[in-house]
Amino acid sequence: MDQSIDFAAPVARIADRHPDSVRWRKYAGRDVIPLWVADMDYAAPPAVIEALHRRVEFGLFGYGQPWPSLIEAVQEHCLREYRWAIEPDWLVWLPGLVSGLHVACRAVGQPGDGVLTATPVYPPFLSAPVESQRRLLTLPLVKDDMGTGWGWDFAAADALMKAARLFLLCHPHNPVGRAWREDELWQLAALAEKHDVVVCSDEIHCDLTLTGAHRPFATLAPEIAARTITLLAPSKTFNIAGLGCAFAVIPDAGLRRACQAALHGIVPHPNVLGLAACEAAYRHGGPWRAELLATLRGHAARVEQAIKAQPRLSMTRVEASFLAWIDCRELGVEHPAAFFEQAGVGLSAGADFGPGRAYEQFVRLNFGTTRALLDEALARIGRACANP
């Protein structure tokens, strides 16, 4: 089966051909390159598209549930990629990652209990605790003086975790692009054990690690797995987020029952097309994913080079995914996202990724697009920075 795709193919007016695209429709009719919402400009693997055609031709679209070969595909993927042997009954299927965050917040503790997360972070990490009647606790990540990366203030984490029942971990981290090292994960695990905290580890970008290898948090030790909810999906890796299919891996039976009770009657079943796409992606998407990773590594390097050329911008190396977190504090503009939008590049505003105005002087750039479009966006950023 041919799994190749031309990742450099020009984007043929996606805003016109793909009118339901949130990302592209935002700037419809304007000369603004949309590099904000985290989906990519690449067609899904051919095997996924073929599987969807077969499922549509079947013609029945009633309520669905995962089937044995799909569950086997998930198991085989986790074992092959991460040496993680999971049991079928550990799986709790979901329509998306955000649903999983809300379920975790409702399943652990009681209203008013603390939920800790590290900022800057994907915005639903900030809203899910509040919308679940929990108390949001935020731990700022620290950027080292050498500019080589973002990391943890473990002393601050220790102090804050005392007041938490749940820790929402983003691993790899969106938006700073860190793929957490094993020693960092062990330190977080030790704190979780010390304070008897459940960890909900969002690992939705784990198949897009650009440097090194990903270590699922739950694989550190059996006692760590017993307090961990791992959220996974093929959606980011294979660009199929709109199909609505994700799952949680929850080894502990009591924690799993609590999550199942929290989602009952509120969270819908996964989309039947999403389930079909999930199996095809995990079974046959490997060669396509390898080409994608090579493309993203090249794009990450181009972004880093372009930002490094701007004396008033900075960023750290992207270790995972297709998102760059850019520091604009030296640029001298009040709202960098609005500034770059006026220059013809639509980026995610940093203010959405933390409390108050903590990250207002940052922007997030999605480089999961074609090289030509990315190069044009970077050129526009360069011209804008020359005349702020």
C-alpha cells in the first residue's frame, strides 16, 4: 500500500475547498497566513482515507463501539513505539482530549479541590478545572538564562502540589515544545507520590517527538501507573482531529470506574469514522509518519533559524510537535499577536496560555504547513520586525 504523500505540495486555497476549517476560515478573504490552531495542512495517510471510504460505503452509521482489531492496533502501537503493554480493559474511549481533561477533573477529588498545571499551557488545561468546580493552581515553567529550554521549578511544584488532588501534565508540552526527560518525569512522579496526587498525562503529541524518544509517564513504575490517567489519540499525528476519536489508558480499576462514572451521560461516544481512522492510522500509518517527522524537523529548523535572525525575538528548540513558542518581550509592541496579524501572519496569542497577562508578550506558531507557505510567513515576520 502506497503511503507516500507530498508534504511540500502547495495549499490550494484551503479556505475555499475546506470551508469547515476553523483555522483557515478565520482569515477568509484576507491576506493573512493562518498559523494558529494546531492542525496541519497535510492530507491524512492514504490508508486512513481508504479505510474511511470503506466505512462510508458500508452505509450504516448507528451507535458504534471499539472492536477487537482496533483495540489490538492500539495495543500493538503502544508496545511497538513505547514498550508499553496495556490491557484492553484499561481503555476508556473518548471523543477528544479536551473531554478527557474534563473527565479527569470531575473524577478526582471533590468540588473546591486543587488541580495543578504548569504554564504556559494549552488553554483547556486552564479552563477544565474551573468548569469542573475545582480550584486552579498554576506553576510557571522556568526558562533558563542560556535560552536552551523551559524546565521545572521543583521546589515550587512541591509547595503547590500539597494543595492539589490532581496534576494535569502536558507531555510533550504544548506550547513550549519540551519532550520531558526521564529524570524530570521521575521527579514529578516522586512529588505525586509524596502528596498522593493523581496525574492526568496528556500525551497526544507523543508520536511527534522530534528529538530522542518519548517515555509515557505511566511506564515509570507500576505504582506510578496506578495513579495515572494517560490521554492519547491519533488526531494530532495523522491530522484527523475533526474525526473525534481519543482514549484514556487507566490501569487502576478504581480510578477507571471514577472516570467512567464522570463521563456517563455527558460525554458522547467516539465518532464511528474516527474509530475506523484510528485503526488504519496505527496499523498502516508508520511510513507516512516517518515522512512527516522528517518534514517537521526541517520546518522546526527553519523557524528557529528565522527567529534567531531577529534580535528582538527568541525561542527555544522544539523537541516535539509542530508548534513554536516565540518570546516577543524585546519587540516593544503591546500585543504581538495583533502586530503580526497586521503583517499578514495569524498566530496564537500568548495571553491564552496562562493566567492574567503572564504570557501576553509571547506567540505560538504552527509550522505544520507547506515549506513555501512557512517561508512566506517567516519573511513577513522578518519584515514586520524590521519596522515595529
